[in-house]
Amino acid sequence: MKGTRETAIAVAQLSLKNARQLAPTHEMSGWLRQQLARLHYAMITGRLTSCGHAGLAVAGGFVELWAPVRVYCLACYTPALIPGSDEDKTCDRCGALDPEGVHQGAFIGGTEHRPITVMYGLCGACNDKEVGTDG
């Protein structure tokens, strides 16, 4: 997928509103903002690749935040990490291995016809920083 205006807008719409769904008073960290900015940059500069279907898929695209250079359609998406592997238990934010596994998370943004789901995994400490708590 070459960077298009519509795709860039879709990523830009991965907004603070989505981060506040779990903890309305929490603001996403600079780290997460930077990761979304990297994804946006990859899209607008044409460095983001796709399975070939994602640009046309009504079901939208899927991106893994730890490797935000490829977007997949629903039919082609399979998680790159083997469930239960050390890589699957590694925090995308700090790189720490969590033997019990990371907290899985996702942002859903984009447009009605081109939603983009950005997935990530965080250790407990990083999850608290990114998602916050209501307490």
C-alpha cells in the first residue's frame, strides 16, 4: 500500500478518544504517540507495505505496533508471533519479558469503510502507563 491521503487520515484518527475508552481521565504517553506517528509517517511516505488487499478491504487493516511497516486485511492476517513464545511475552514498550504474558491491547481508528486496528502487548507496568486506571 502506497501512502495515500485517505490512509494517512485513517491513522491520524487513532486518537486520544480511543485511549480514553478504558480510563476516561488518562492521556496516552509520549511513547505511544511516537509509535502512532511512526506508523503515520510510514503510510504517508509509502514505506508501509500491505498484503495487497488491505487498501481495498471493507473489513479494514491490521497492524502490529512492534513492527508497524506492514498492514494486512482480515483474510491475510495471522499473528507473526507464536502464542506463548518468549517473543509473544515481550513488552512492546520496554522490551521486558513477562513470564505470565503481556496485556494485549488495540486501538481501532480510521474511517467507517477503512478501519485500522493497531495491536500491541504490554507488561503490567507499561500497561498501567498506557491505559491508566480509574482509581
